[in-house]
Amino acid sequence: MSKEVQELVKRLRPGLSLGEYGKVYDDTSEFMKISYGDVIRLEGQHYLVIRDEAERSFGIEDPKYWVKRCIHLESGERKILKLVFYEKFSLKLGDIEIPCFRSPRKEARILELVRGDKRFMQGVSCLDSKGNLVRILDVVSGKRLDHFVFEIEKGHKEYFFQDLPAILENFMDSCRAIKFLHDHGEIHGDIRRDHLWREYKSGQYVWIDFDYAYEFEESPFGLDIFGLGSLLIYLAGKQIYTEANLQHIMADKQIELEENDFSLLYKNRIVNLKKLFPYIPRELNLVFMHFSQGAEVFYETVDEFLYDLEPCIELIRKKGGQP
Amino acid sequence: MNYKKILVAVDASENARRAAEYVGEIVGESPGFEITLLYVVRHAERDLFPDDKSWENRKKQEKEKAKYVLSELKTLLHTYGLSEDTVSTRLIEISNFSIAQAVMDYQKSGGFGTIVVGRRGMSKAEEFLFGSISNKIVHYAKNCAVWVIE
């Protein structure tokens, strides 16, 4: 079998040498067996597996055996193949646990819906020889937006007035992308900081990973909107603030915090950023406070959220003395 | 609007049972009342299941459960003295749609003057993420009284 892969590589990518030549797989059901040096064949195209993708969480690598980093042998392009893995698990948000399902169908449908829309990762889906719905994704050449923001080498005030308005303009476009999904009866389902990327070349913000599905609830968009709010608060603060890290970051300041200053879900995160940075416009801080423990009114649609957020960009520019 | 024409929105929860008991206590053997127990079954989306068969099985189970609950709550109302003619049941199946909206649509089309709904204690965070059926009905129902039973 290894000879078959060797010949494929020799024929299609002659410049490529591998440490190991594995098998050719037409059926991806047993994805744990498929690893470095194997080739996945889908609709006559060949994808050489380089490695399993992994997520880093709290410094620990969590391998995702059903997600393969590949080289498309016919074109030489890097691709990510997501194989079928039906999993039900609990998504933990603060103290709340939500039953969550991985749905290849949902992700394939959204890929089709957003074809050509640069605000989303791009890809196609196809069936393997056993009818498994495989998603073939383009690699986003960029960096997580939160990492990009965190690494901007400026103090908060400088960042807030010089960089944030343009970042928020782009972020609003990302929010409109989520609204587009909602308008078509879909949700992203996993809006977290590591799922919004910024492309190196274009600076375009790109949503990735939308295969999470849930039992339908009375407010179907609540989860997505909370994710957008948490991202906004991160962008405005340039990082997360908790009582613990505040002691290091602002050791010289006396800041009195109360329960209502913290996130509704993540009880240790400060959302009332105006207490930390008094130059934040009141209007913007009020948007943050919709995601706080003191909130009495919640956003039910992305439109409501954007309606409040949009004028804040101009306010920041005015306060910062920009035209 | 006939306030004696009462729509009781129920499901398999304890709160729904409390709502039915409350209606039983209030109405009892009084004349002129018309009670409809409404169970809106919101089917899980096909996305959550690996194949059609498991999805269809789940839908069937949900429907059977709803029928059982309706029959049980109807019997419960009879124990409070409500006659066979006074209580009817209705099951509506929806998918990817608001239960609160389905209840309000049924209230409107049936000319019900009162909606009764149970409320489970929800934290603020749960309300943000999942929404509350009873809150939606309180906010948006028109031309009727709304009783919320906790």
C-alpha cells in the first residue's frame, strides 16, 4: 500500500519527500487510523495527510483526530479536511452547561451558503466512499484576532483612540456576517475569540468553525450574541481583565468593583471597563453592560447590538481628536 | 374577548403541572368556562442526528410524550370538578420556531381571552442564552389576560 502513496506523490508532487508513506483511504469512517503519510481520496482528488489538527487550551494540546491538515496533491495547496465525527458534549459557559452536537450537515450547509463571502472560511463538502460528509477547507492564512490585538505594542489609551475605531469597523462587519447567518435561519454556534481570525495580507476578519449545533431554544441567537459581546469587550480592553490580573496591571490604582461590574456568564471577568479606563465613552460602556450581571435588558438580535455599537465608533474618534 | 375561554400552555415540566392545578383550583365546577390544554412540540433539528432514522424516532417519542402529558393533565383537571365537555386538548408540532409565538398564534385564532403558562425559575444568564417562553408571552400577547404560574 505504501508504494501506491509513494507513486502518487512522485507523480503529482515530485518535489515532495516524506518520512513515511502510508495508505490510501477512500473510506474515512475510522479517522483515528488515518495519520501522517496517508492519502485520503475524495472524488478522484488526493489529500496527503500531514498531521492532526489540535486546539491549545490552558497550555495543553488537545488533538482533534477527525481534523486533518493536508496537502492537496493535485494543486499543492494546503487544505484542512474535517471528517465525520458525531459527538454530543456539554459546552461549558461559566456555570452553564449546554448540550452541544457536532454537525457535519450544518457546517456543509453553511459553507454552501457563504461561498465567496470573505467574512467566512471557505470550503466545499463531498461524500467519501461510505457516504461520510467530508468538509474540505481552505487554510486561513492569518492570526487569531485577539492575539493580533493583544500584541499591538501600545498602552491601552493609545490603542483605544488610535487603533480601536478601525478594528471596530471591521468587527461590525463580522457581526453583520453573523446577522447574515441568522437571517438565513443558521447560527454560528461557537463564537469565541479563537474563531475570529485576521488574514495577514488583506486584514480581512474571517469566522471559522461552525459545526456546533444545539437543541433549538426560545431565543435561538442568544448564544451567538453573547459571544459577540464578549469579543467586543475583549477588543475594547485589548485583553481580559479579572480581579486577579488587575492587581498586576493596575497595582497603583484603587478600583472599587461590585458584582454588577462582572460578566453575566464568566463571573470573574470585568465588563464595566469604564471603571478601569475612564475615557471610554459612556455609550460604549453601556453596550458592555448589557453583558454584565447587572443587565436587565438583553440584546435579542444582532441588529439591536449593532444599533447601539455603531455610533460609539464616531464617539471614540471625536474623543481621540481624529477627524 | 371571553376571559372564561382559557388556553393553558403545557409541557412535561412540573411548572406546567402547577399551571394546570392552578386552573383547576380557580375554575373548579364554575359554569361558563372553556379550557384548552395546548402542548407545542418543538422537534429537534435534523442536524443533531447522524441519520434520518434516529431523528424520526426522536420525533415520534416527543409526540408520544406530549400525548401522554395532555391526557394526564386532562384527567387532573377532572379531579377538580371540571367536566368532560369543559376541557379539550390540542397538540401542535413545530420545528425551528418559537413556542411562545405558536401559543400566541393559537390564542389569537381561537379567540382565547386568557393564556395560562408555567414559569421555571431561570437565571439571568439562562434567559440571555435561551430566552423565556413565559416572558415572551407576557411581553407580546395581545387582547388577553396572561396568568404566569411559578
